[in-house]
Amino acid sequence: MSQMMDESSMQPELEESARPAFRLPFAFAKRHQVVLDYNEQQQAILYYTGDLASQVMLEIRRALGQAFAPQHLDGNAFERKLTGSVSARFFGSSPINGRHWRR
């Protein structure tokens, strides 16, 4: 009597206003060591590691069209944030079975 559910039915529906309007392309994020994320109030936070070039900040600000709060992370925390961002993009906002996908 078990019924198969597709993955879309297991994901909570988000209101259109709750969805982030802009994400950085992975290649750009990896090359410049930046990840754009949003807090619960949908305010943009730019996580970065190493030195953050002013040209990168200006380009992100231009593309985003709003202010963001930069926050420095150490290398390991940044890698977790970057891979978590990719996982969320492909697998929805919540990890699969309570864990993020790992190689």
C-alpha cells in the first residue's frame, strides 16, 4: 500500500517572495572564493575567504542590485559553505536524509 512520491512533493513549497532572486555561478564563486547566501529575512550575505578584491565586490553588487553584508570565513568553513550552496541548488533547500551529499 506504499505509494511512490516524487521528490517535488517532498520539498516544502516556498512563496515566490521567499526565493532568493540571485545566485552566483559556481565557476565565478570558486574562482573568486565567494558564496552569496541569504538569511531568514532574505538579506544577502557574501561569504568569502582570503582577500576579497574590490572589483569582485562591485561586480556582485552590480549584478545583485542590492547591498550585501560581507562575512569572512576560514578556508574549511568556506568550502563547506560552497559545497552546501551547490547541494542546496541541486537537491533543494534541505539536505537529503538529514545529511548533505558528499563524495
